[in-house]
Amino acid sequence: MPYEPVTLGFKFAVRVHHLTGRDVLVVTCPACHKSYWVATHVVYARFHAHLPLEVAAKDFVCKRCGNTRDMSWRIERATGPEFPRSA
């Protein structure tokens, strides 16, 4: 299933409850460049719905190198014939 980057607003204003079921949170470690694709239901289970993702990103830890600082993240959304591009 193809994914495309999506912008939900300013990074400091995007909250957990803005994520939909077809979104994926892509977290990248700046030290070892490992990328993790985190499903929305995992983010909902771990963090409060009104918590900004920028604050939640401070709890991300790289499983490869153990880095906890400056983890970058972006949101990608599933597209395809069953998912229209506008949502």
C-alpha cells in the first residue's frame, strides 16, 4: 500500500488525536538513521489523546543505538483506490 507525506499543521500543534486509522508515524534516529514505522493504534495506546506529538517525541528511544535525543518524526497516510486522497 503506498503512503504519501501529509501535513496536519505546525509540528508543535499536531496532537495524538489528529492521527487517523490510515496514518503512520515515521520516527527516524539522527544518530544511526534507522527509521521506525509506528502504527496509530500503538501511539493511541501509549500516549494521551490531547498530548502534542512534539512532546511525545521526547519519549522515543532508538532500539538500535539507544539514542533518546532529537528523534525526528513525520506523518504519512495510506493512499490507494480504496482510500481517496482527500480526507
